[in-house]
Amino acid sequence: MGVFYKKNHYDLAIKVAKSNNFDGDSMADVFRKHGDHLYSKGDLDGAIRQYCKTVGKLEASYVVRKYIDASRVLNLLEYLEVVHKTGHATPDLTSLLLNCLTKLKLNEKIEKYVGDPSCDFLEPETAIKVFRRGGMFKHAYQLAQKHELYGSALQILLEDVRDPSREDLYNALEKAIQGEEAEVVLKRYGHALVSHLCQIDMKSADGSKKIVRLLCESPSKRELVDMFIANKDILVPLLENICLEFEPHDGPLMNLLLETYLDQWVTEEFPTHEKILALLTKAPECRSWDWARALFACKKFGFSEGEIIAYEKLGLHSDLLGIRFSAAQNSDSLWPNFIETCRKYAKSKPSLWKDAFYLITSPGETETPQFIVEEILDKLLEEGLLEPLPILDKLCQTKLRLGSVRSFLTRVLDRREMEEAEMEAKKLQEETRAIRRHTENIRTKPSVFQGSRCNACMQKLEFPSVHFLCLHSFHQQ
């Protein structure tokens, strides 16, 4: 073989090697030497054909270094195609192959590699990067779709394609939602995708509906809510879908839906009053629902009916009474609700009657109905919550009519007379008991007379003297 090499008889060397059944490595070495000989003579085409026979045995970088020059791209491409077809490609070689294809604008071959199922040797992520760098966005997108790399597909549509079609965007959204990495993909690209879709379908209500439908089908829909805080057309239907079959930890999302409803209620975008009440009725079934947050939202947007429900659930009865009072001042028909709140909750919290008294005696233009004033004053006396004098003092500072407090004044006066009569009766009873005890002592016990002076003249007693059981003593004369 050495003689053949020295005389450059490589054809004979190859025939001899084959007839002697050289192993793969030895045959590759013969082909390499033949290729090197042809390369040194300038026969680049012949050399590359010999190098192609060494694939899998000879290190690919050996050949690549010889043909990396721009003028030899076709020869390099021929070699790289053989490398890929025989399954010996690496990501770097794939990148080099695609760079050659894009540089030579060989669109037919690119189409074949991208679309032909038999050409499965391309490393998709590497190929997509090369196509994007080469400006071949269509092929990059097709390859991403083929290999279900929906994150890459979305990135290409949103960052590379100038005017992506409506169909491609919806298709990308649908595929991303159904993929295993839906949450990661949508969190990264979802907001930009929906923005594009909304711009395209800004005059079509069907656009938002389709987006919502696709999002609601995603198992990661709860994690996607934050993306659409600023887009109420998508946020509200998405939250409503979640709340239809809520989970125990969905309370914060239900609170967010309430706040969104209230914001729409204030701006009167569409009637949400019934929806708000329905949500407040359903919300307690969710263990993570936050009534304090709901109360804050209702107060912020001035939704008094929601405040009432929240106060009741939180047990803030004094605050509940205050809002009932404010409502009654604006509408006389609501006064029964005010007094009914007192009756209902004062059983466990009697001081609520005192709170009600201070409310009705606070400065204001609206006069409290007489039957409510009378009932509150009666309860104050019955429960002993306030003394009459502080009550009268407070009443003097209000604009309540005399007729509203006449019965109270009568009861106070009657109560004063009754108290005086009771005190006199107790005094007489005590005196009677003392006399009876004294009489019993006289009747059953001996009496000791120790008086030394006459109770008439107050002189010193002289015998004989007279002593009485009432312990008085006198001279006998």
C-alpha cells in the first residue's frame, strides 16, 4: 500500500484494500489519503467525494476546516448532507448545513428538509435559530409547528413576522394552550399574542370571545389571569369561567372578579348589579374568600348593599347599624331595616341599643320616626344601659320633637316616684322589723337597768325608784 501511495495510485490502493477486506477504519484512512491527494491537486469536487466515504470514521472537523472558505460552500454542503443522512450530525454541523443552505438560497432543499417527514435528522431548535438569523422566518415557523415547539412558533410570529395572519395567531394560541408547557409558554408570550389578536380583531367581538374560549380550555388558566388585568374584555369572562367551578384556593380570584364587577358598575359599562349580588351570595362557599378585602372594595366603590353583607359576615354590627342609619336617612322606607338590625343583633350585644341612640341623636337634618325613638329609649331604660340624666342631656342637644320623647319623660318621672315610694316602703319595713325584734327580746330575755338618772328631772336617782321595760327610770315620788 505504501508503494501505491508514493506513486499516487489510489485507485489501485482502494481495490487492493477492498479485496483484502480492510476494516472500516482502514478503508476510511485510504479514502482520506486519496481525498488529501486530490485536494492538494485542486480537484475539490473529487476530494469531497472521497471525504464523503469517510463519514463516521474521520472527524468531520478535518473536512470542514478544508472547505470552510466561502468559495467552497457547495462542496461543504455536499459533505454535510452525507453526514446528516448517515446520522453522524451534531448541532454545530446542523447549524453549518443550514447556514450553507440559507447562504446559497436553496429554498427547494430547505423546503424538503423542513416538510419531508423522512428528513428527520435536523435538530429542530438549532435549525430554527439558524433560519431566524438568516431571515427565513416562514421555514423557522414551519419547523417549530412540525416539532410542536409552540413557544418558538409564538416567538417567531410575534418578534420576526411583520404582519402575522389572524389564522396563524389563533392557531398558535390554541396549540400553546393544549401543550404540556402551556403555562410557561403563555406566561412568556401570551400577553403579546393577545395584544396582536386584539389589534387585528379590535372591531370584532368574536375575536375576544374566541380568545376567552381558548384560554378557558387551558389547564393553566388560573396562572394566566395576571396577564389580562388591564384587558377587562378577556379578564371578566375568564374569571367568570373559573368561578363557575371554583376550587378551595380560588378565593383571591373571586375577590378580583368582585373588584372588576364594581369597577364596571361605577362606570356603568353594563348592568352588573345582579352579578355582584350573585357573587357575594356564592362567595362564602369558597374557603379562601376574603370578606375584609370584599368590604374594602365595596366601600371604595360605594356599593352599600355589598357593605351590608360584608359587615354581617364579619360580625361588625355597629358598622352595619351605621350604614343602615345612613341609608334610612336617604329613604324613609328603610327605617324598619335600621330598627330590625337592632332587634336582631342586640340579643347578643345589648350595647347596640346605645349605639343606635347616639346615631339618632347625632346632628342631622332628617328626623327619626317616633316609633323608633320610643323603642330605643325604652330599651335603654329596660336594659339599664344609660342613666336617665345623660339620656335627657343628650336629647336636649337634638332637634327631636317633644312628642317623640313624651312617653320617655313620663316613664322617667313615674320611675322616679316609684323609686321614692320603694325607698319609703323599705324604710318602714326596716323600722317594723326592728320594733318586732325589740319586743321579742323584752318578752324572752331579762332586762338589765343601768340608768343612774331620772328621765324626768335628770337628777341622780334616789331609792325608791321605778324602772320601765323601755329602759326609762324615774323617782318614785
